Amino acid sequence: MWGKSDRMIVLGIEGTAHTVGVGIVSENCILANISKMYKPPQGGIHPREAANHHAKYLPELLKKAMEEAGVRPENIDGISFSQGPGLGPCLRTVATAARILSMKLKVPIIGVNHCIAHLEIGRFTTGAEDPVMLYVSGGNTQVISYTSGRYRVFGETLDIGIGNMLDKLGREMNLPFPGGPKIENLAKMGEKYISLPYSVKGMDVSFSGLFTAAKNLMGKEKIEDIAYSVQETAFAMLTEVTERALTHLRKDEVLLAGGVARNKRLRNMLSIMCEERGARLYVPPPELCVDNGAMIAYLGLLFLKHGIKMKIKDTEVIQKFRTDQVDIPWKPEKHVKYYEKAPGAEAIIKDEEFFGRETVVKERVSKKYRIKEIDVKLRKERTRKEARLLHELKAVGVKTPIIYDLDDFKITMQKINGNTLVDVLNNMDDKRIAQILRKVAIIAAKMHKNKFAHGDFTTGNMIYLNGEIYLIDLSMGEKTENVENFAVDIHMFDESLQSAHWPKYHLISEFYDEYRSIMGEEILNRVEEIRGRRRYV
């Protein structure tokens, strides 16, 4: 138990994927948390078989949870269930059980978002106030945090979740399900790092290329070295995007959640990153990192306390239940040590002079959470790429700082005495914002028409000065013919506006109208395709 029991008692049922769980909580106490995991005999999870598993064990779990909590059915004040996101058959099984209990006990019912439940149970049990949450599990890889009345997704996987990737790799290695813990053990015996695709775009990640490359190494390299290399690459990517979110949001707390949160190497990387930034890492107890009923019960309790409940007809499951669809009636307290100017995620910026010119020096510093092989390679590649692209974009009419000097990890460039759009946009009136969004669209069109992709096209990488916009930080950029990369730029800008400038997001049409007038529909159609396949689950 955590804390002292209070009067309101809520029962929650989790069933989004392989685990069915029942939790019972009061306002200040977890009274019971019982679960049962479905383990397929071979291959991945079969949704119908998992749902049958949940239906079989749910009555037993309900009984055990009541006994552990020391409560009777008449003591329950509300029923909560995982409404989504997740596997349809599994969600429908627990939703049906929740409806029956609600009607039988004559108590209110509330369906809740599984991802937000992870975040709130983490805040409840660790004392984190307003964190950036790295949510890593089988179907989920997201960077989530609160802003403007909702929990918003600041970054996520563009293809498969980290846990799913590890499980698939485990099957290629003939390891039993779940594969993640077995790969963690193999990685401890790895001795050689094998270079693998490192795919980070802004605060988003991609694991499909990493999986394919690792799969192709089977039979050619020791599986211990493959496991080691996969972990070092994938977890460095996750730590990097988490640090970028901390910088973007100027927060100093990280909450780690999801089944992969139990991995000690991932925890170690995040701990090192947080220590270097003066931030704090919070991790719930292991039984609350994985899918569980207590988190569903606790989130349901929060909603019921704030007077929010559902009619039975509103309890239909939502397989693709986006985190940012949910209005949050409570507001996490802003931490007293919020950064006025957050430390950079990737580099140290210093004001200097270069032969009488006012300059800034951007130095990519070593990240101790990354092994040397990854760290040195990334810093060199990104420094050279950024300098080259900043220079080349000038030729197509995009304003960028002038480059004066360059070495392996350091760029000396012109100082633009303005402010980033992330700092000033929310303080402007709608007319000025509309003008700026059209200017940003023109910049994007110039880049894309000339085959440049930025790779981190957000309001944090645009400097506003005297009505002009200067583009900075091209370290993730590339010269490319790939329409997908251009579409990712557009979607990334949309997300940055939605997450960091939600009160002004209604003006996004200004950006799209201008971009469409120059570039047509092809890239925007690909943006819609990306949205359709991205995992808000």
C-alpha cells in the first residue's frame, strides 16, 4: 500500500493488450493490484486469444482483488476501465465487464486513456509534479507532458513501439515471449558494438530500420553483440528525444513508464542524462510500470472526484485513443525550479567574437549516457551536416546564420539577435501569428522544392528578428528526394505548434493554405498517411 486509505474507493480493470488486471484504490492508497499476463505459445499476441484469456481469468482476479483490498462490492464507489488505446477484442472484453459491474453495483462508470493512466499513477507513487514522461512498452513509445489543459504527445515512434521491436528481435533469436528481458540479459554479455541505424527526427524515433539491420546480422555476428548494439542504439535514441523534450518544455523532471521501463540500462542512461542537466528521474515500482489495474482505477478516481462520469452508451472502446484527446480537469503544479532558459539538449552555446564580428559558438558536447562509438560518430556527423546545410540553404533563399569557422564538434556562426518563435509566438496577436505562419510555410516550401529536409522543423529552431525568420539547427537535416522526409517536416511543425502553442493552434490553416499554394497536395497527402500509421496506442 502507498499512503493512508481514504473514503472514495474505485475499482479499475485493465485489458488493452496481453495483460488483464484489476486494481482497487482510494484517494491516497492502492488497496489491491492483481494481474494475469497472456503469453502466446509462439509468435506475437493474437488479439482474440488474448481476449479469451482475459475473459477466463477476470472473475478470479476480481475476487482476489476484493479480498486483498478488504472490501465488499457494496464498498465500491465507482468503476473504471481501459477504454483505449489497444487491441479491440481485449478492450471490449474489459469494457463489457465494467458495464456489468457498474449496473449491478449501481455506481458510476468511467472509461480512461491507458497512456494517461501510466502517467498519473507515476505521479501518485513517485511524487513527480509536472514531468516529461517517456512511455515505453510493447505498443507504445511516446514522449508525453502536460500543457494547455491536456497531456500532449511531443514525440513518438514513427513505426513500431520499442517493446514490440525487442519482442520481434527476440523471436528472430528464438527467445521466449516477452523477448525484451531476455535481450537485456544477452546484452550484458556483449563485447562489441556493431554500427546500426540511429533514426531520430526531432522528438520522434523510428525502430523499423534498426530491427531490419539487426535481423540481417543474425548468423553473422554473436547474438550477445547484436543485443548489446541494439540496446545501446535504441536507448540512446530514446534518451536523446527525452532530453530534447525537457529542453523544449523547460522542465526538470522525467517520469519513466511502461514495461520497458524495467530495463536497467535504459534507466541508467536516463539517470545519467538527468544528472548532467540537474533534472530528476522518477520510476514507479516495477509492478506499476507494466500494465496494471491500479493505474486504471486511480485515473478513474481522479475523474470521478472532479465530477466526470459516463453514461453506458458513451463507454464504447476507442482502439486509437489519442492521449491528447482527453481534457484534464486538474492541473499539475508547475515545479518551482522550472528553467527560465533550459540547458541545450545537444550543445553548449556561447557568445564570442570572431575578428570583430558578434558570433555564437555551438559546441556539441559528449553525452555520457552514450557509448563512445555512438557519441563521437553522431557529434561529428551532425556538426558537419549542420554547417553544410546552413550554408547551402542560403542559395535557395532561406535565411540562416553565416558560418565563420568549423571543426569536428564546434561551429562558429553569426549571432542572430532575436528570439526563438517558441519564446514569442504565444504573446503575439492572431494577425501577426497568421503572417508568421505563412512565412514559415514559404520557408518550408523553399526547402522542399530544392530537396532539403530540416529534420527538426519546430518553433524552437526558428529565430524571429525584425519580422524575418532565420532557420537554425540543421543537424537532423539532409539533402534528399524522399517525399516522406518533407512530410515529416510538415507534421513535426504541426505537432510543435499544437503542443507548445495550443491557444494559437486554430491558425494552423494559414500555414497549410500557403504551403499548398506553392507545393500542391503530394507532400500534404503524405502527411495524412503518416498520421494514419503513427502509433497513438
